[in-house]
Amino acid sequence: MVDLSVDLGFLKLKNPVLAASGTFGYGLEFKPFYDLELLGGFVVKGLYFNPREGNLPPRLIETPSGLINSIGLQGIGVEAFCREILPELAELDTAVIVNVCGEDEDEYARVAEYLSRFKGIAALELNISCPNVREGGRCPAQSSDATFRTVKKVKEVTPLPLITKLSPNVTDIVSIAIAAEEAGSEAISLVNTFLAMAVDIETRKPKLGNVIGGLSGPAIKPIALRMVFQVARAVKIPVIGIGGIFTAEDALEFMMVGASAIEVGTANFVDPDACLRIIQGMEKWAENHGIKNISEIIGSLKI
Amino acid sequence: MVIDRKARIIEVQDWDDYFLFRLESPEIARLSQPGQFIMIKVSETTNPLLRRPISLHNCTGREVEIFFQIAGKGTRLLSQKKAGDILDILGPLGRGFSIKNEFKGKEIFCVGGGRGIAPLYYLARELSAAGARPVIFYGGRTSADLPLKSRFEQADWEVKVSTDDGSLGFSGLVTSLVESELRHRTPTFLFACGPEAMMEKLAEICRKENLPAEFSLESIMGCGLGACWGCVKKIRRNGETKYLKICQDGPVFSRDEIVWQEKENG
Ligand SMILES: Cc1cc2nc3c(=O)[nH]c(=O)nc-3n(C[C@H](O)[C@H](O)[C@H](O)COP(=O)(O)OP(=O)(O)OC[C@H]3O[C@@H](n4cnc5c(N)ncnc54)[C@H](O)[C@@H]3O)c2cc1C
Ligand SMILES: Cc1cc2nc3c(=O)[nH]c(=O)nc-3n(C[C@H](O)[C@H](O)[C@H](O)COP(=O)(O)O)c2cc1C
Ligand code: FES
């Protein structure tokens, strides 16, 4: 028997596998496929305070081993989420993490404060890195100051642990991670999607309605892994690795470079039970390597 | 939604770019409705990455059929599968066509353009079973785009075909054929699936004729499960105009709900 649990300090997970925000709906969409309690946890779709319509379609375009999306954070808003979805999620014995969005610092705080009134949320993931909401894909995660201010402001209004989710679209990701840590974030997750685009050469138009979007999937994995490696060495708080994780081997790579847990995104679309396959694959790998406790491999990279 | 994950290919038929697969999939055959679709994994690698949505073309006993055209690398890979291969599928998904009691004894127009004919076979069978009289309009660019013509004719439905180049049947767009038939017939309902321009034109014709209709829309799909909001279309419903998910709220929407040409966000 392998002990797959990992302890983030503020949160103990059954296993290191979380489903990533925006790729797992509000969780319930995946109930027909497996028992959600088998997951380490899942992060629900990003929520603003009010419902949002999202971006002009087309919103998805496939590229070799990648997917560019410009959903623009369509969603039901935090009140409807707490009323209609959260009661069912709160019953689950798994970590339910809510991805928090905002047009500005005040909105992040309002959403976080509202969510804090309800039971059943294990942590908030602060999505300071959504590339779609403002023109040019700008977001607080592109500046250390804005990151610090946003995290600090949210910390002041919520007792829930914060996981700050970073954007890879920056010159120095380590400095942003440190700003989040200094502002009191309990953990860092990275990466969100890479700004990207695609063009239809016949019409000479961008293939996405929003012109640009964010690239995810296996295509981004090596870059995401490098960023997780750099951040995990620079901060003391736990790091959650994200980006193109499709197999247990991918997940193990992220853990070896220092991730305490991982999130699985685009893979959920291809195989609704991808998370489960990854958990099982990790367990098998650990067994084959005589590892009793999966947390032994965190940061075990040999250089 | 049921989840029938593995389906064995029993038989493959092909006509140049078009393919018809017969699959063994008892759960989907039992529980699906016309207009629903399945998500098919076309590759064991990550390129192409996503599953491809394909309509249910027919369901009988323990079997379902799909009919598709090669549109790019995903459908090309799918077309290379052989009898005996196992397909990894999810389904049945989405909300299908509404077959109403009052269709009994009435004439119902079913209009398919190109590969859009796929869901109409299953639909026409269910319409017949409900006592309605389906009239099939099948349009293509050229005669090679109408491989299912004889299949529909064998089912004993009235079948009207059109080709843009006049190589078979009515010469011109299928929408013109429908329009000319409407001058002397009064169907109770119209169902359509095909290129969006065709469906938009049909919606306009139906509005003029006061003919209620439903259309099956397409979109690139991330998940097919309602989890990604990638497949949306602007829809007017309950006094609001909102982006609804084609995979979950559709793919079938009714005539006046669909905002065909959306220019601006918001
Ligand atoms: C609900 C639904 C049911 C469908 N049923 C059928 C069917 O029964 N038979 C059939 O032949 N086809 C059907 N389609 C269309 C089919 O899914 C696409 O042709 C297929 O996904 C294209 O994949 P590809 O890899 O071959 O082409 P790609 O290389 O991915 O794309 C080729 C071209 O088609 C466009 N495209 C890609 N995916 C879609 C899509 N999902 N819808 C519309 N355009 C797309 C691309 O933008 C590109 O211009 C259906 C689509 C939907 C949404
Ligand atoms: C369709 C789609 C929607 C997404 N929505 C969100 C979101 O609401 N909030 C968020 O923080 N990240 C969102 N993401 C980013 C993912 O959570 C993840 O960080 C990214 O896709 C990289 O991981 P992957 O390669 O495993 O998909 C979204 C990604 C995709 C593909
Ligand atoms: S394809 Fe994902 S929500 Fe429709």
C-alpha cells in the first residue's frame, strides 16, 4: 500500500491530483464518470461576483498537442454558485477549491469574502492570471506590486487558505511568486495558459473570436515544468504544478521538480477520467519503486 | 447521459470522402434520441488532441450508426478505422430534436446539407414511428455529396435531392428546393442540419411561411460535457439572450432562439 496523501500544511489531500479550474466545470459534470471523492480535490470554474457572458465565439482552436481557448470566464457568478452548486459539493469528502476572479482588487475581495460565509470550501485559488478578461491579456499576475496588493487585500477579508495562481506570461515568474508569498498566500499554483493565437490563412482572420487566447495541453508541459522548478526553489510555501499533465509520468516530473500537488486540465476533456488514471498510475509507479509515501518524491530531483 | 465508453466497429462503408460505421453500443442504442451525438477519440496520441463530435445516424437493437465526412485530420484518422476496431466514445450527449404528438399524420420536412444529413435518418425513422410523414431534402455540391440518397429512398420516405452543380436532382441550393416545395405544400414542422448559412436561410424562409422549425448547430467542442463553455452560441430564451452550450443545451435549438450572425460581444 502506498500512502498517496500529501500535506500542504493548510490542507491535507488524499492524493496529489486536483482537477484544474475551467476544465472540470463545477465538478458535477464529471459525476457520471467516477466518484469525485477519489480525487485529491478539484478546482471549480473561475467565478466573478456576477454572472459573465464570456467572449465572442469561436472560443477554442486546436493546435498540435495543444488547445487555445478564449472562453473569457463565462460563468454563473458567485451567488448562484453558492446557492445552486456548493451545497452538493460541500457533501463531498474531497477538497473543493474555488477559483476566484475579479475585474479589480475590490472584486477579488468581494468574491472571496462572499465565499467565506459558506461551508465546504477547502481553499480559494486566486486566479490573478486569466489572460482573457482585459484587452491584451493583462492581469495582476503580470506585476509583483499588483500581485502583492491583490493577495493582501483578499487575505484581509477571508480566513480561507489562498492558493495564488500565476500566469506564465511574465518576464520573471519567480519575482511574482515571491510577491504572492510575501503577501501571505498559503500556496502558489502555476501555470495558467500561455497567450497564443492562430490565423486562418484563407480569410486572414484570427481563428478565435477574441483574437488571442491561452494555450494549454501537452504542448506547454516542458515550459510549465521549468517554471514550476524555478518557483519551487525560490519560495517556502507549497507549489502546485499545472500545465499539460496527461499521464502519471507527467505528474511525477512536476512533483520531482518540487510540486507538492498537481492539477490536471485539458486532459479532462480528452479522457473524462484522466485524473483517476493519473492517480492509479502514480500509485503503481510508487509501488514498483518501493516508495511508501508519495510525498517522498516531492523535490527529489537530482542535479 | 449514459456513458458507453467502448464500441466495436461491426461494419464500415465508404464513398470517397464519406463513411458510415455500424457500431455495437447497446446502452447508447437503448437510451439515445435523434439529434444527440457522441464524442469520439480519434487518436491514441495527443495530435489531434480533442475528441470529435459526431451525430447518431441510426440506432437499432444493440447497434448505432454514424455517418461522417472527412473534414480534417481527426475525421481522416477516424475514417482509417476498420471493422473489429474498438472506438472510445462518450455518449449519448446533448438535447436532440423534439418529436411531438401532433406530428401524427402530418408532413414533416427534414433538410440536410452535405454531412448534415447524418442525424436526419434516425430522426426520420422516429418520425415515422410516431405516425408522421417525413419528407427528406438532401442537398450537396455535387452528386458525390449525396451517398445516402438510396438509403433514404429504400426507407420509403419521399426524398428530394438537390445539387449546386445540377449533377443530380434539383439544380441549385437545397434552400431553393425547399422554398419551391413550400409554394404548394404545408408541412407542420421543419428540421434541419447542415452548413450554418443553409440553416440561417431556412430559418428566414420558415419565419416567412410561419413554419416552426428546429436546427442542429455545430461548434468545435472541448469536452462535449458542458464543462468548458467552449461551444457556445447566442440564444434567445426566456426573455434573455445568452451564450448557451451547444453540447448541453443543444445541439438542437428552435427557429427563433438562434442568433445567427453575432457581430459584437455582449
Ligand atoms: C454536435 C455535432 C455533431 C456532428 N455530427 C457530425 C456527423 O454526424 N458527421 C460529420 O461528418 N460531422 C459531424 N460534425 C462535425 C465534425 O465534428 C467535424 O467535422 C470534425 O470535428 C472536424 O474534425 P477534423 O479533425 O476532421 O477537422 P479539423 O482539422 O479539426 O477542422 C477542419 C475544419 O472544420 C472546422 N471544424 C472543426 N471541428 C468542427 C466542429 N466540431 N464543427 C464544425 N466545424 C468544425 C475547423 O474549424 C476547420 O475549418 C458534428 C459536429 C457537432 C458539433
Ligand atoms: C477551456 C479552459 C478554461 C479555463 N478556465 C480557467 C479558469 O476559469 N480559471 C483558471 O484559473 N484557469 C483556467 N484555465 C487554465 C487551466 O486551469 C490550466 O491552468 C491550464 O489549462 C494549463 O493546464 P493544462 O495544460 O493541464 O490544461 C482554463 C483552461 C482551459 C483549457
Ligand atoms: S464542449 Fe465543453 S461546454 Fe460544450
